[in-house]
Amino acid sequence: MELYFTGLLIAISTFLIIGLCHPLVIKMEYYTGTKYWWTFLLIGLSCIFVALLTPDVVFSSLLGVIGASLLWGIGELFAQKKRVKKGWFPMNPKRKHEYEDVDVNK
């Protein structure tokens, strides 16, 4: 009986990639706010594009997961700003003025 670890490798890697994107969003919002959301867009779309051109299943899958996670991170970045405004996460005191226009009810 042969064992194939490709699916397990992709699953563990997906878990780790998503797990790393969560603190990345938190740190990015804390230090820069939402003004660099477009970096998530460019890198995410680039990863997805390269995934479409990559013949290796594992590498292509991981690029796709990274791309999708970064695209999802755009929405999370803006949601993180609202969570900070609600007091669920610490606010960067250097950027306190940026939270004045956030409507936490949306």
C-alpha cells in the first residue's frame, strides 16, 4: 500500500498560511492602517496568476491559497479597523485621528 502525502501537505500548509495572515492583518492595521490595502490586492492577484501558470500541483495550490488569503485579508483589514474602534484590539496612538470616521455599526 502506498501513501500519498500531497493532500495532507496542502492542508497543513493552508492552515499555516491562513494562521499567518491573521496576525499579518492585525499588525498591518496597527502600524499602517488601511492605506496599503492595495498591496494585498496586487500580491494576491499575482499569486493567483502565477498559480494558473504553475504545473506543480503542490506549488500551484499553495500559491492559490496565499493569493486567496491575501484577497480575503483586504476585507479583514477594514474589519480590523472597526474592531479597533470597538476596543477589541489596541489602537495605535500615533494614528488615533484615523478612527474618528469609523462607523462601528456597519
